[in-house]
Amino acid sequence: MKLHVRTVIISDVHLGSTESKAEQVNHFLRHVRCEKLILNGDIIDGWQLRRSGHWTKAHTRFIRIILKKIEKRDTRVIYLRGNHDDMLASFLPLDFENLSIVEDHIHEGPRGRYLVLHGDIFDSVTKNFVFLAHLGDWGYTALLRLNRAYNAWRCWRGKPYWSLSRAIKARVKEAVNYISNFEGHIASLARRRQCVGVMCGHIHTSADKMIGEIHYLNSGDWVESLTAIVEHADGRFELIEFSQFVRDYPMPPTEAEETGNADGASPGLARDGVEDAV
């Protein structure tokens, strides 16, 4: 059973990092059919790979799923550069049949033109203070590790998962202001580019809302929020959370057991049925 949609938008998978939920995003992609797949930046985490490196079979399987969608399903794939996969910047734009690797993209849908970009151009630290950006990334990774240990304790106590980093972003004034300013800048750029909406990622905060007359969509991430945006055949956009998606499209028992690991990064599935699955 598959979900059939016109377009799928995902971002911030961070393949190569310990915290990437590769098994979950692989399950999602296996159960979705689409005409266009937009990979909106930070799909591969070059920063983490340069520092320590954590590439698993599940990460390789993600790449294979994408390639099989291009080959077998004639899916058009748009890969946008993010700040963690900035090693691509020197080579853009690149076109390989149904695969385009670009800086930004205009998505033409039934509801009009949508500007698609990762969003790091509006992050002054990422853009102008690279050392501080790497330091911040190190701190965020440390926070995620602390969060993992804390939730292992919560699980032992029979309590549900609770995200420390998401709580901080929601409650710390500076973080709230940053997200608000980011969304405002992105919407203004879409307005200047004569688009009715914008699709982005980068800040790991999923959203589907109106900012004035601009439709703002943020696909979130596959580190904590595990969210994606889909466009249905009639042009309607929907924000999908994996926790809800997996209820409609359950994971096989062996797959579910592996994704239940405390660190969220499994060593890979026992089977390798990518070709048949996609």
C-alpha cells in the first residue's frame, strides 16, 4: 500500500550523523509514490563526516532508494544545497537526466509558483561566521546526545519521548525570535520573486502556515521532528508527521525493532529489498 501524491519535500536528513533517523525516512520514501521529489538541503551531513563520520547501511540504502525512484518510477528529483552539504556549492548547477542539483528552485504547482531553497542564506552565523556555525553544530549534537540519554531514562520509567532541544527552541526568547525573523525574511524573498509561497528547511522546525499572503512551508527534519511536506494532485499541501504516517503504513516487525534503538540510528535492515520496495 502506497501514498500517491504529486510532490514530496523533505530536508535535513543529515546522513552521516549519529542522530539521523535514516530507517524512518527510508520507510517513508518506500511507501510514497510521487512525480517530483524535492530534497531541500542538508541531506548529507558533510560537517559530521569530516569530524567523525557515521555512515551506516541505512544511509547507503537511502541513496539507493532515491536512485531507484529516478530509474524505475521516472521520478524527477531536485536536490538543493544546504549548509551541511556545502561541498556541492562549487559544482552547481548540475543536471543528470531526472536529477538536478541546484541552489534554489521554482516549483510550479496548481496553486502557483513556490520558491524552494534550504534557507541558510538568512542565517548570518552560518553565512558569515563559519567557525561559530561549526561550534553551534557541535553544541547541538551534544544536546541531542544528552536528549537521547534522558529519553532512555524516560523510557525505562515508562514515560513518552520528550525533546529537550525542541523545548528549548520553543521557550528561549532568542530562539523564538530567530525563527520568527527567519520566516519573515524567507516570506519577503518569495514575495520579491513573485511567488505565492516558499518551501524551506534549515531550522528543524516544520510549519504550514500563511505569513501575510505568502504560503510558508518548512519540511522540518529527520533528526527530531521526522516530518515531510506532500503536495496532492489537486495542489493541496499537507504536513506529514512520521508518527501518524506509520500508523497508516506500519513498519514490518523487524524494521520497527531496529528503529526502536535508543540512538535512532540502526545498523540497517536484515533484508535489502530496495528495488522491489520503490
